[in-house]
Amino acid sequence: MLKPRKPDPMKDTFSSSTASQAVAHSDLMVPSEGNFTRPRRYVQAQPLQAELVIENETGREAHVANAALSTTVQRDLWDLLHEQSPGKDQHMLEGSQATADFRATDVSRAFDVLRTRLRQTAKQNGWVNIGVASPTAGCGTTFTATNLAASLARVPSSRTVLMDFNMRDPGIASALDMDPNAAGSLRDFLAGDVAISDYILRASSTLAVGLGAKPLVDAAEIMQDPDTAISLAEMRAALRPDIVLYDLPPLLTYDDTAAFLPQLDGILLVSDGTQTMAKHLAECERVLADQVPLLGVILNRARASSIERY
């Protein structure tokens, strides 16, 4: 189910022809000095001079001298993140009875199978950024993203970051029973006005989350802002996650997810057996074509009558 339709090489989540915006993924070589605990805009006022080496789209290295660098990929911030555990009744809570009870269910086993296949596919292709979206609202995208993140986080010594990028209707904080106001705002973080360690919360030793506190009506514009790509690249460099999961808005309702596709390595599509039609999936495939691999379709609330429609 998780085999991509085409073995595209891993796309970097951001590329630019200008030195001031040049940020790469794991190909970035930067100085060993720097501070991720300050907002990027603060650090930009005191730029570091260095040589930036980026692998461009042709596979050749492009050298940009004297680039103004805001951060360093050398420092690991994972253990410096502020901690906030999910609610006591959440099965994401390490060692809780709710977790033990959930692990015994078929739903939990299904997410574990999905987790293993996703990890294998991501590792084979060098992918990190995985989106979770649906054709229309109400298909269970947040349910899928949070449970998949919890399953990924159960892998020892792994690191998973779960980002609430359904900016018009954020739901991860509610799903995990966490306080989205305990950290800086998503908008300010993506703009570079809030440091990584002041926004991303560590929910467990292997799971970190980026929450949304209130709806953002200009979500599509934020997702296309170059500052967003830079902030996410810096986050990956600082936290070194195995996988970053993005809970995304409905693909066919707004242009938010379509605008964010260039930042993704792959996408999972959540289909609702009670409302999603074959034509919805076909339209989603059209939108995704030649932009990002469709890793699989997850059928939520499946019924025998609905399966026949696919």
C-alpha cells in the first residue's frame, strides 16, 4: 500500500536562487557555532559569514560564499524542548492504562502495520516530510495523523515530529488534550519570530508536536511564504527527526495543501467510507500528479458497501 508510484529522489523542502534564502535539507553544511534558541529574525541581525554548500536540482554542488546564515545544523535541541504530556486519558501517554488498552485493539495494530511500512518506504527513499490529508473535511485526518504519530513514537530511539498544519481548523491540541497556548504561535514560529525551542513541545522522549491555537484564514499564503520553508528546514536540522508528519487541510476544499505539496516527500490520503467517492480520489490524484508521491489511501470508517465503490 505504501509503495510510491514513482521512485522520485528525495526532494529538498526548500530551494532558492538567492543566498539569503538558501536552506537545504541534510545537504546543508554550516558552521558549528550558532543559536537555535533565539528567533531567526534576532539572529539575522547578527549574520554569520560562511560558505554554504547546496546540492542543486541537477545534482551538482553550488557554492554560495559569504551567505548570511541564521542557524547551525550541529546543535541538537531535542532534549531542550519544553515538555508537555498529553492528557491522562490519551493513549499517546507513555505507560498509561489508556495506552495499554489501546494497544490491544485492531485499530492500534492497523496503525502499527502502517507505521512499519511507512518507515521502510521513507528510509529506502531518504524521505522525512510526510503529509496526511483527505479529499474533504470530516474524513479523520487528525485521527489518522495523531495515531500514526503515536505508533511511530513507540519505536525505541526514534524521533517523530507531528505538525498541525490544518491552520483553518487546528485539531491536534484537542485530540491530544494539550494546551496550544503553552508555547509560541504557529504563525510567529513560521515567520521566524519565535525560536524552535519556544514553539515545538516534547510530548514524550520520542514525540514532539507543533500545535495550532486558533484558525488562520490566510493559511495558503503562510504555506507558500519562503519564511515557512526556512523555518521548517531549521526545525529539521535542529531536532533531527526520522519523520515529520503534517496534519493537512482537505485537498479539495482549499488550496492550502496544494500550496504545501512542494515541501513534502510523500502524502497519505485518508478516505471516509461514509462520504468519500471514487471521483474524489481521482481528483486528488490529479492534483498530486507529478508533484508528490501518493504513498497510499487509508480507508477510515470502512463498510462493506463503501469498499465496493473503490
